[in-house]
Amino acid sequence: MFLDGNARRIFAFSEPVDMRKSFDGLLSVLSNALAQDPLSGDIYVFVNRSSNYIKCIFWDRTGYCLFAKRLERGRFKFPLDGGTQELTEKIFRLVLDGICLGRRHEMR
């Protein structure tokens, strides 16, 4: 899995993104709207409008990897609303499990 203990920064973009986008569409959002370097090795997380589906994209030294997950019940909830936020690996794992986090959870 992409959370293998290697030090990667995780950025969550909490504004809804069209989930029909694949590699090129998400990379375009990264480069244009977020002004991020897609080749950095960081993990970038995108959510759909209903917050039950996420996609993560990252560079792993030989190419781009795309990870997708849809919750059957519940929603993905990031600690802060709006904009881009950096998450710790621990918080990101909780978000992936669909656990709703309150504001008291520390981000980096």
C-alpha cells in the first residue's frame, strides 16, 4: 500500500472534484488550481461532492499511482472544512476508515 511508513506528505483538497477525472485530469487540478508539484512524491487526496468517494494520486519514482475508495455508508470527513490541508498519516488512516474527526485532532 502507499502508506508503507516512508515519509510522505499527505495533502487533502476538501473542495469537491469531478471523480470522472483520472490521471491527467487530477494532475491538471494539482498543477493549475493548487500550484503543487505532482512529481514531489507527496500524496494528494480528492473527494467527490457527496464525500463518499476519494481518489489519491502520487508519484512513486517510476510512474503515477491512483488509489480510489468509496464508502458504502457514511462520508469521508477531513478535520477542517475548505481548502487544502496537510494530514498526518495517522489522521489520514482514520479518514480512510470513514471515522469522523472533530476539530481537536491535531494536524501537523
